[in-house]
Amino acid sequence: MSKEPRKAALTFIFITVLIDVIGLGIIIPVIPSLIVELTEEGLSKAAIYGGWLMFVYAFTQFVFAPVIGGLSDRFGRRPVLLFSLLGFGIDYILIGFAPTIFWLFVARLISGITGASHTTASAYI
């Protein structure tokens, strides 16, 4: 691979991971107040829901990381990374427009399923 395509590929990878990390960093401080607004409960109950939301995301990411890895071996790294970004986009849109706490859980499930982009990005490099 010549230097120019390799540089473009690395730029794509770093931007993908940057979008992933920035999105997570932006959403974490907002989640507690969003949960309080959706559930109309106190902050202590929101902390419990927030813990479950993080668990759902981490667990589905743990379970689906090998699946995403297999898909990236079969179809290539770039399509799988783009699919992961699509999943994160759907997650953030659902979180932004979620009418109930149920939709927050659905959004975090989608994000966890498609959230194995770090593994794929590492394999790409």
C-alpha cells in the first residue's frame, strides 16, 4: 500500500474513533438529567437507571465484539466501521427523541451492538 492511501485510511480510522469517543463523552453528563425528566423520579432512581443503561451498553458490546470482528474479517474493515458509525448515529438520535426510558434502553442496545468499532479500528491499523 502506498503512503497516500495508507494515510487516508488512518485518517478515516482516527476520525471514526474520535467521533465515537466524543459522542460518548458528550452523552454521559446528559444522561442523569434526561432520565430524571423521562421517569419523573429523583436523582437516586436516575442513578440506578443510568447504571443499568451503562451495563446494557457494556454487556452488548462484550457479546457482539466477536460478531463485529468476524464481520470485519468477512466484509472488510471500512464497511463495518461505517455500519458502527450508523449504529451510533441511530443511538444518539433515539436518545435525543426518546419519549420513555424504554427507548433509552433500545438506543443503548443498538449502540452496544454496533459499538465494537475500537476493536475493528485496531485491527485496521
